[in-house]
Amino acid sequence: MKYFAAYLRMKNLEKNNTYRQQHVDFLVEKENEGKIFARGRFTDGEGGLVIYMAGSREEALKLAESDPYVVSGARSLELNEWDMKVARK
């Protein structure tokens, strides 16, 4: 399994507010399917980040592009494979 960082930059605040619940419902559904490692908003209001778990970039892109925020144009999408490193104590 690979990790993919989906950077969701704010494009349209009005659409963001309109599609917020659909976006959250989508994320919860994907979490329940085991397809999300982590997610969260940026505290400066500029958007958020979702870390998807997928077998390929194509699979991750398909997931990320089906987010209601992306579909509606509320946010732009930038997707990169993430080579996760865990800090050791």
C-alpha cells in the first residue's frame, strides 16, 4: 500500500460552505473503507490535506477526484505520492 497526499486548496468559499457536509460524509465513508490514513484542515483557512492509502497513483487520483469539494470546484486538487517516515524515539 502506498500513501498519497491530496492538497485541497480553497478556491470558492461559498461552494466550500455548500458542500462541506457532503465532503465530510465522503471522508468518513472512505475512512470506514480503510482508504484514508489521516486528514485535516489548515488552520489558516487555505484548505486541507487528506492522506489516501492506495495501490497506485491512478487509484488515489480516482478517490481524490471524487471528493465533493473537488467535483464542485470548491477546492483545487494537487496529489503527490508521499514517502512516509515515522520518527523514532
